[in-house]
Amino acid sequence: MSEHCVWQNLRVATLAPRENDAWGIVEDAVIVTKGDHIAWLGERSALPLEFAHADRTVDLKGALVTPPLIDCHTHLVYAGNRAHEFELRLEGASYEAISRAGGGIRSTVAATRAASEDELFALACERARALMREGIATLEIKSGYGLSLSHERQSLRVARRVGEALGIEVKTTYLAAHALPEEFAGRSDEYVAALCEWMRELHDENLIDAVDVFCERIGFSREQTRTVFEHAKALGLPVKLHAEQLSDQGGAALASEFGALSCDHLEYVSDDGIAAMARAGVVAVVLPGAYYFLRETQLPPIEKLRASGVPIALATDHNPGSSPTLSPLLMMNMACTLFRMTPIEAWLGFTVNAALALGLPAARGRLEAGAKADFVAWNASHPRDLVYRFGHSPLHQLVLKGQAHEALDV
Ligand code: DI6
Ligand code: FE
């Protein structure tokens, strides 16, 4: 028999819109969980008698309950850091120049290859725990700092192990097309052919949930991106794209042709790119951490994306080079202050639209009867309070499968 638990003394923001309220707020609410799903959710006064008798009652002391957050774009598996490059950039070197000089992604590749699988696992778990302390319970993790068959396999295996160890859902993304490894210098087409072969093997090992490419002057060309996408398509794998982060490569239109789950970054996306995304139902993932940390000045075209009806998701883009943040709440604040998104858009960006960017149902970003018994209790009274404050996590409890999660202690 699964445990029947009544959670009371709380207010819920379901994010399922009701009448004039986009937040779906339920005041003086009760949540009834049965094992790992929500059996009932609503106002206390409407609690049906059949649910009133519980095996366990939890008093949430007036907390605000929301759906857990979803981080739909991270590069969590790597060793080392790039604090030195941060200093170089402050002295005037550009991100692209550092990359062309052999630093950037390739310096993290060297550190990652030198680490053992257990070291990478410990580092990635520590980062995932930090995200969970701000309410994350679903996480996308990209490979892309291995860049050989065995090192990419190792990164993807580490990503899977993080999910199992922490009891959260991890979606893995194969990003071998992130940078050209040294051993393929001057032979980028051969590298693309090789990584497409590896894709087949790693797919057979069930290590890949989606395929991504860094389509950029310092990454891979549009034609190379097409080759990678064709291989993914032949294997039935969904694609996503690092598109128009530093320049317009026509990546968004290409990804839309392949029915991509998402196009990410998008500072330099064209009107045609946006139109193609709208037609194909591609999610825009905007990444204020990378925008801020690279001191970018070209804003992603939020107003045009909005007007075209493209769903907008947000993520941390956690990585050592362009976005070393582990704070989804800070990203929500920055999405509002820097990108002029609204607080409800920021929340939908880390819940409903982030689910879509991972190929999960939108309902994964809402709290409703029948949903998984996963939610976050915050010491706050309204979700907009969490967007407004920054540099602070008022998390009270992360509840997964109907149980308060224990693994968050430092
Ligand atoms: N775009 C990014 O912002 C990250 N990867 C990518 O394709 C940066 C990765 C890094 O600098 O290590
Ligand atoms: Fe990224």
C-alpha cells in the first residue's frame, strides 16, 4: 500500500492558469499525495472526506508550494575551472580570441580528460545538489568536454549516474560537436564523421536522449550541423542547437527544418529564424547567465519571440567558460532585469517551457492532481518574490516522490 500523506498549511502556485490568474494560486491549500503521485490538490475547505484520513500529516507552516524547476540546458560534467580566462577577458581578450588561441572549451577538455570517472561524478553531483537547493528536480546534462568516443561515453555515463544517485530526472544530450579536439586539428569534416559514428554506439548503449551542436564561427558550420542532425534523425534522436549565440549562422532555421526541441542562446537570431521556429514549434531557450558573463550587448529578441508565439524557456547554461552559475533563481531575476521578461514568463521559462524544451509534457511544469508528487516548498508568499530577490534561496523543502529530499545538506 502506498503511503497517503496530507500536506497542509500552505499556498500553492500551480502554474495552471485559472480565471484571471496566470499563476494558478490556491490559497489555504491542501495537497494529498499517494505514494509518488498527487491524489488531490485544492482548497482545504473542499477536501473530500475520502482524502482527509492520512497515514502522515505534514505542516508546511504557511510555505509557498510550486512545481519543481527544470534546468533544460547545462554542461555539468567537467573538471577544472576557467577563472584565469575570466581575468584575461577583464584585461581585454575576447571569448572568441581565447578560444582561437587554444584556450576556452579545449582547456576544459584537457582537464576533463585528465580526471577519472569518479572524480567527474563527484564534481557533477556537487553541482547538481547546488541546483536542487534552488528547486531543480529535472536536469539536462550535455556532454561536450570529452570529444573522443571514450571520454564522451564517460561524461554521458556520469550524467546518468547523477540522476540515479540524487533521485532526480536527468536528460542527457550528446554534444560532441562542441569544439574541434586537438587530434583532429585542420580536419573538422573528419571529426564530424567520427562523432556521428560514436553517436550510433552511444545510442546503442542508451546514453543519449538528444543531440546538440555548437553552430558558430568557433564551433561547427551549418553544413556540418546538418550532417550531425541527419545522423541523429536516422537514429530517431531529437535535436537541439546552440544557435546564433555570437553571430547569425542561420542555425535556427536549419534546426527548425529538423523539428528541433529547442534553439538556445539566440542573441543574433534573424526574423526568418524566428518565423521558422514559430512554424515548427521550436522552443527558444534564452540564457541570461552567458549573456551577462560574456558582457554581451546584443539582447535576444524577446519581444519578437513573444509576438511570434515561440515558447520561451530559461536555463542556467552552467559551464566553466561562459556561465559558471548554479542559481536558477538568479537567472529568473536576470531574465527580468536584463531581458525584460516578466516574472510569470521567468517562472514558465523554468517550468512549463523548460519541459517542452526537453520533450517532456507541459504538465510536468505544473502541479495538478495526477501529477508526480514532486514539489518545492519555499519560505515566500508569492512566486514573484523569488524573482525579485536575488542572491538568496529561500528553499524550505524539496519534495520528491512524496518524500522530503534528504540529500541537500552540504
Ligand atoms: N556555448 C556556451 O555558452 C558554452 N558552450 C557553448 O556552445 C560555453 C562552453 C565553454 O566556454 O566552456
Ligand atoms: Fe551551452
